[in-house]
Amino acid sequence: MAARSSKTEAAPTDKDVEERSPEQIEAEIESTRDELGETVAELADKADVKKQAKRKVAETKAKATAKKEEVKEAASAKKQAVTGKVKEATPESGQGGTQQASQAAQQVTQAARENPVPAAAIGAFAGGLLIGWILGHR
């Protein structure tokens, strides 16, 4: 929406007004209404704190989920590496070596389940971020 300035554009004279048809004037009015409606909608969207907070929460959840998956994949890779090392270190003495490797793999899995620190750390970070953002906008 362009504002009229007395320096750049002169006010319409009677001659200019007479040269425009009623249809042209109506089209100009409709165009101005559309521009004003868009401006009002944009301002209302910016002023809607609840909607903006929901958007921010959704963004934070998406980031936390992505981080959680990243940590989960890293833990899985670590588990596979440890299992491989256990199998390499265990002598291949028949059934006993396989059982020991299997037990070691189970112990690694159980330790990962008992210590869900990465997931808790991500949750605490996301919660702190959200609370800080909400308190900062009050």
C-alpha cells in the first residue's frame, strides 16, 4: 500500500477525477480494500500470542524429536560397536563363547535401558527452552 506524498504525487484534480470512470474508481477502492484486509490479517497474526506460542512449541517439539532420534541412533551404533568388541574378545570355544557374547550384549542393552540420560537431557533442555521463552515474553 503506497502512501501519497505531496512531493512525489499531487492530489487528483477535478480534471483527473472526471477522466476516471466509475468502474475505475470502484476497482481502485476494491484494490485498496484488499490491501487493507491483507495488512489487517498480518497484524492480527503477529498479535496472536497464543498462536505464536503454539508455533514455537511445535518447532521445539520437532527439534527435540530430531535430537532424540539422533541420540538413539548414536546409542545403537555404540551398542553394536561394543557387541562387536565383545565378540572379538571372547574366545570361540564352542557354545560357551557365543553365550558369553550374548550375555555381554544383553548387559549392554540393559545398561542402556537403565540409564536413559540422553532422553532425559533432551527433555529437560526442551522444557527449559519453552519455559524460558514463555517467561521472556510476559
